[in-house]
Amino acid sequence: MKAVRFYQHGGPEVLRFEDAPDPRLTVGRAIVRVRACALNHLDLWERRGLDRVALPLPHISGSDVAGDVVDAGGGELPAGTRVMLQPGLRCGVCPACGDGRDNQCVRYDVLGLQSDGGYAELVAVPVENLIAIPPHVDFVHAAAFPLTFLTAWHMLVTRARVRAGDVVLVLAGGSGVGQAAVQLARHFDARVFATAAPAKADRARALGAEAVFDHYDGDFARDVRRATGGRGADVVVEHVGQATWDRSVRALASGGRLVTCGATTGAAGALNLQHLFARQLSILGSYMGTFAELRAAAPLLFEGRVAPVIDEVFPLARAADAQRRLEARAQFGKLVLTP
């Protein structure tokens, strides 16, 4: 098969479009012909090198995949079935998996991290990770859905327990997680605000944000308070990190919940403890989401109630160009590769 691999860590220039071995046939693992693979920031971190994880080299990234089953691996979905993939990989036997908290599995992994991912023509995954998609959902949108909408669902629904009427502030509303969070918050009848670069503001409003604040220049904590009559945000969806952390905390209403799934600008974040307890704030960590959550969220895509925003589709051979666009934060929504 053709694949994009890297043999050492570095810039986009280390990515090689080349021949690679086909995945092996194994009982319990389906082989899927990749029709589309969406990019995530995880792909950039893998390529640059992760302190906490030693990746197998050469490495094939790619966590968000849609395609058709080539070999069922003994599973229920036959060859030819159109599928998207659950990006989380679990052991299935530890206490967390038994309790349905598989994103806390003791051996939890993400497709394309310790295993080969979707920057290829073929990928092998556990049969339980296959989710059949209806004929009217195209592969590009199906690939762009799982990781970001699963992450946003876990943040908003499971961790922050969003309710109708809540004021929700979504950081970086033009990012993959951001555009998913704006749409999901609106689906649950929240009042939604977002931050974005000025060039992306109109598109964030088109997704359902009532107002969009510039997170590069200005104080969005002050802006959201002004827009809500001094109340502030009941929920702040944070994944930017160090560059926005202080303003995100200050944007919270009394009793507000800040939920974070990432730190793309750095991991340092100071917290005034008096402010925390006096205003009874909650700071919530969130990572990926469970198998059950993705299956709960998927009907929203299938029924057209939400739709991943596609920024640009690149051929697999131009994966380096796609990563450069993601690295420059030039995109609005998801970048997708097609073999």
C-alpha cells in the first residue's frame, strides 16, 4: 500500500509518501480501505516527538478515518460496509473498561499513536471500532467527525453537564474541537459565544455563536461579561492552554465550569485559589470520550443535525502541506487527506 511515514522527528519535511507493508490479517481486527483521514493536532505532536510516548518508527499517523471494510476480521460488519472508526483503543478487561469508562483504560491508546493510523491506503483496527455509516454521509465528513465531536461531547455533556440556557464560551471556535463544541452547545440549547481570529469570526457566527471575540487582541473575559449583563460563562471550553488560561478562568460566572482537553500553546496555567473557592468554580479535565459516547453522538451526524466543517481536502501525497496549514492555524474546521 501507499502510506505517509516518518523515520525521525522533525518538521513536515520528514514525512515520506512511499510504499509500506499492508496490514496483517488477524482475527478480531478488521482491515479498512481508507477513503478519508482527517488531521488533528496529535499528528503534529507525533511528528515533532512526544516526551511521554516513544513512537514506533517508521510511523504512520492518523486517528480520524472513514472507509470501507476489506476484511471483516471475524466481526459482524461484512466486507464492503462503509464505516467510520472509533479513534480510541481500549483493552476491554480492566475495571475502567468494565464500567464503561474506556477512555480511562489502563492501556488506553489512540489510533495512529502506538499503532499505525490512517495516513495510508489501508488500516487495521479492532472490529469493535467500526461504526457503519449510512449511504448519504460521505467519507470526508465521516472522517472529520469522530475525534473532535467525541471530544467535544465528552467535554460538554459528560464533564460540564451542559444545560439548556447555559452560557457557553468556546475557545478557538474555528478549530476542529471548537467548531464541534459550538454546534453541540447550540444543539443542547445553550447560549453560545466563541473566540477566534477576526478573519474567522463570521464563519464561527454562522455555526451558531451569538458573538465572536478576538482571542489574539483584547480581553474576551470582559467581553463575555458585557454580552451577558455581567454574568459571564457557565461553561468555558478550553483547549488553547497557556495563552488564554487566565482569561478563560476570569470569564466564568459564579459556579461556572471550565473544561479543558488540551494545551496547544503551552501547559502552564496559574490559578488564584481564592477566586476558585470564593466563586465556587469547577476546573475539569477531559480526554477523548467513550465508545458509548461516540455512538450516542453519531446520529447527530447521520441525521444532519451537526456537520463537521471541512476547510480543505488534500491528496495523501501532500500530507506535509496539510500539516503545514494546520501548524500555521490557517484553517477553519478540519483538514482531510484522501488516498
